[in-house]
Amino acid sequence: MPVDESQIKWRRFISGDDDAYTWLYCTFVQVLYRYGLRFTSDIELVKDCIQEVFTHLYKHRNTLSVPDNIKVYLYVTLKNNLLRALYKDVAHERQAIEQMPFLLERTVEEDFIDKEQSQNQQKKVEEVLSLLTPRQKEIIYYRFIQGLAMDEICLLMNLNYQSAQNLIQRSLRKIRQHYRFSDLYVCFAYLLAEYAS
């Protein structure tokens, strides 16, 4: 697998290069912010959890290895921080993971698209997505919007490969039971334009 720039910077960062740490922060902070808003609309909580991610990285830089995918590693870390913050009182972590919301609705910070053209598309997308559970929305986002590999999705969602495949298939089947293929295509095209980072 080819080494990307973020892996080079990561290696420099764990070797003590503060400029590389700054580069990683500046490169990923907005990506993480948008990702965090998929789970909660509490902007301050998302910012605090992102700060916690980067503080933890800096404190433990000497013990870190180089992940295969820096963005997925940061996603997992942020998601775990948000999970702990949102479900402090939940006794069973697995139950908390299953109930954690995943929002595909537009956030205030994201650019508004042309209302005239998008109104009908947005309505159709909302209808399609309303059929899905939060976990189904989440896996659809990772697979079709972010384009993540199945092993990365398994890591992010704490699923084995077969469970992840089953969840994707159930999600698509549920949509196909109610909508034509062309509706599904419009939905994914719209989501890709709106939410891909």
C-alpha cells in the first residue's frame, strides 16, 4: 500500500516533529468536526472531544504506531470519545453503540445548496433515509459516501466482516423494497455531493 502524505507526517510527529503535529491537526480538524456532528448537534462537545483526541495523541506520541489509514484511526478515536461522553451513564457499552445516533441531515456549518434545484431531491433523500436505522445510515455513509473499505468499516463500527456485509445488504434491501433503482441512485448521488469530505 503506498504511503500517503499523512503517514509521512505521522511518522515525523511520533519522532518528535511539532510541525508535523500541527500539519496533522490542521489537515484533519475540520474533517473530524464534520464527522462528529453526525453523532450529535452539540458543537461544544464535538470540539471538546476533538481536542481530547489531539491532546491524547501528543501526550502518547512515543507509544504510537503508524496506522494504515490515518483518517480512519482518527475517526475511531473521536467516535469512542463521543460515545464515552454521550453515554456516561449507560451500563452496557454495546447497547450504547447500537443506540448512538448517526445524523445524515445537513448541519448548519455545511454549505447550503441551491434550494430551487435541491428541494425535491432532498425530500426524496429524507424519505429514503427515514427507512433506515441509525446503524444502517452509518454504514451506508461509510461505504458509499466515504468509500471506506470493509475492514475499515468493521473497525469503526465494531463489527465482524460478515455482520457488516449483512447490515449493508439489509439496508439496501429495505430501500429497494420501497424505491426504484433510479431513486436509490439519486439518493446516493445527492449524499455524495452533500456529505463527502
